[in-house]
Amino acid sequence: MANFGELVLVIGDQHIPNRANFIPEKFRRMLVPNKMQHIICTGNVGSKEQYNELRQLAPNVHVVAGDCECAEDSSQFADSKVVQVGEFRIGLIHGHQVLPYGDHVALASIRRKLNVDILVSGHTHRNEVVEHEGFYHINPGSITGAYSPLQENVIPSFILLAVQGANVVCYVYELVDGELEVSKTEFSKQMSM
């Protein structure tokens, strides 16, 4: 069996049960407990039950507050978080703090403030893996495809990072017209001069 390094599930904007009823079955079958070492979630989990389900999947679960958290969970999560995986410092925010939403210049400002190599954000319900100023901005989209006033025809998606030291293989999983599509991006940490 291949060694993928540390596996990190990157998800967000589930909105269960308010805007979506469930994670699509094709995704759910892939979410096997203890295959991933970390879960990074951009918030808007939806309910305490959904949060507990995340905790069953991996030993390290990192969640930030979204703009639509249920009242029982709203104070449990911070607005931002920094996680070390391999040689990467990964910053995590929901994304509603960034104006305009998803703007890479604004995201870069937050990335610099958090002093991270990768910034993960959500809120737009649109997945992206973007290199900006030599660093990466990652948005997992919405794993449920939950409705968003910002995005028509939300495509359910999530991201899996395979981190080996200073290298990352980033897999984007999308459910397009009921079919699973996967794309891959690879990148390495910049070395200081």
C-alpha cells in the first residue's frame, strides 16, 4: 500500500440540517474513520450531531466558527486557527470576514497576519486551489452542495491533502451531475533564502 503521508480532510459549509439534509452517499462512502489524521473544517457545520460525526472520522478535528453556526455550537469555535501538518503551517478561517468574499488579495492579508503557508477558507461554497504570491489559498466548497445566496448551482465538493514533509498533493473531489470527478494539484513549501 502506498504511503500518502498525513492525510487531511478539508471540508466546510455542510449546513446540515438547515440548508442540506445529508452528505451525498458517494462522498459518505469515502469518509472512512481513522484513514485521515486531520479534519480541517471551515465552519457552518450545522449541528452538534454533525460535529460529533466529524470527531468519529479522525483523531485531530479543527473547526472554526462560520457565520451560520447553530446556537449550541456558536461559542465553541474560534474565528481563526493555525494547525501544523508536516512542514506546513495551515491557517483556517470561515471566510465571511474577507471582503470581497473569496478575494485573494484580502485572503493574502489574512495569510500574512496568521503567518501560514496555506490558508483554508470557505463561505463562498465554491472550491478553489489557488497559488497566490507563492503561497496557497484553498477553499473546499460545500461538501453537501448546500444552497448559497453567493453561488448559483453549488457543486458538492471537498478536498483531501496528502502532506509528506514539505510536499502536498491536493485532491479536489466534486460531484458533477451525480458523477464523481477528481482533480489533482501538487505543490511544495517555499524554502527561505
